[in-house]
Amino acid sequence: SAINGWTEKQLSWLYFVAGVCTLIGMTVFGRMADRVPRLPMFRVLAGGAIVMALVATHLPAGPLWVAALVMSGFMVFASGRMVPVQALLLGVPRPKNRGAFMSLNTAVQHAGTGFAPLIAGALVTIGPGGATGFPAVGWVAAGTAVVSLLLAGLLKPAPADASPLDAPDEAPADVVEAVRQLDEDVGMQPVAASRSER
């Protein structure tokens, strides 16, 4: 803001516009994630976030509307990429391990959120001519995002196991047969068999 001469009120409008765009974008991306393949969707949105991060960190001093446009684009793509990747991550662990897996995933995300400003703060310096080092921050962000694009292709759904949480809705055939035999022994209608045939 010191370089561009923007006031705090103008900055609040910048983030307000970007936040509204993000809210709309997340709604649209959430619906798309239920209709299109999630891995390609993540790669497209992550690619857009990489482009917008480089644009934002290489943006020269200019008018407020340009910054609002760039920030809105970055926040929409950066937040939107999390929608398909979260859907992908939900299928990775077995149901019995899903809570622990998502807790670990959240902890890793928070750790990354803490390390990011530390790295950015080490790269950005403030001198007599203003702050410098933003392009380096953009390239580091782009590099880590490319790594996430590669790692996303390694995600595989967990195989089903013998856990009760992975049990099918229908009863096993041997259980159905045992219930049928029991019904016949007591002279009852084999209700279990009729239920399994529906």
C-alpha cells in the first residue's frame, strides 16, 4: 500500500471483492467436483493458482482495480483447488482410518500455513526503495505447487478390508441361508430370503 499509495479503506475493498469472488467460485467448484473427474479439475485449478501467484508477485505498481482483479483471481483458484483435492483425499484412507488421516492432513496443512510466511519473510527485504524479493516468493510458491500436482497423481483409493465399517449393505450368502433354514425349522415364511432377493 505504501508503494501504490492506497489507503486502508481501499485495501479493505480489495479484500472484500476478492472474498466475494472466492465465495462464488467455491460454490461453483463444489458443484463441479460432483460432476467432473476430480484429479483433472484439481490440476486445472492448481495450474491457474500458479499462474496467478506469479502474476501477483511480479505485479508492478498500478491502479487498485488491477490489483483487485489479480487478487480475486488468485484467491478463487487457490481456494478452489482445495475442493477437488479434499474429495480425492477422502477416498484414500479406509473408513476406519479416515478420522485419523484427515486429522493428520489438517495438521500438515496448518504446518504449511505456518512455514509459508516464515519463508516469504526471509525472502522479502525492505530497503530505501521499498520492499523487494516478491518475485522469489512467487517462484517458490509455484515450485511447491508443481510438486503438489505431481503428488496428486499418486493418490489411490484404499482397498476394502474386513472392517465392519467396510461391510456391504447386504448380508453374506451363508448368513441368509442359515436364517432361511431356521425359518423353515420353526415353520415360518422365509422372510430373510425374500428380503435378500429384493
